[in-house]
Amino acid sequence: MRAVGVAMTERGARTDEYRAAMHALWATPAPAYHGRYVTFEGIDAHPRPLRPGWLGRLEISFLPLVPEVHPDTAQQYADLGADRLVLYPPSLHDPAQVEAFLRHHAGLLP
């Protein structure tokens, strides 16, 4: 963030506002947005995303460093807009362990 002159403490607020501005640009017939970091009106952008909605699917992929993802952690991702988590079983050598891992994590996100 330093390279573009943005304080690290502002990165979350800026990201939230940029997402809201993109939503206004792509999802409203006469786009306008007035925020702290972004302001526009009387413009339009085409082509628009193929899928309607916020910004499409948010995929958060990670290789877990722990043997499982806790339901509270999965809920935090869901609250951020994630509709799925891509997880990798810690071991692919034992089919029974892989099955147990998948069963444990199935259904963590709505």
C-alpha cells in the first residue's frame, strides 16, 4: 500500500468503498457513487458482468495449516461474502482420512 501512497489502516475502508462503487457502476441504470475515496456520476461502463449480483462469487482458497476449519472461521468468511471454501485435505494418501475431512467440512457455508 505504501507504493501507491495509501495508509495500511485505510485499506479495508478503501476496498469496501471500491466494491460498493463497482456495484453501483455495474448494477444500476444510471450509475452514480459519492464516497470518501470514489466519486462519479454521469458515466457508464460496458460490458457489464454476465452474472447479476454483488460482484459475482468470491472464492477464498487457502491451504489450511491446521487439520480442520472451525465453523466460526467459516462463518467469518461467509459474512465477508464467500459462498464456498476450497479446502485441501492434509493427506491424500489415506482415502478414509480424505473422506472424514470432507464429511467434517461439508456444509460449513450456506
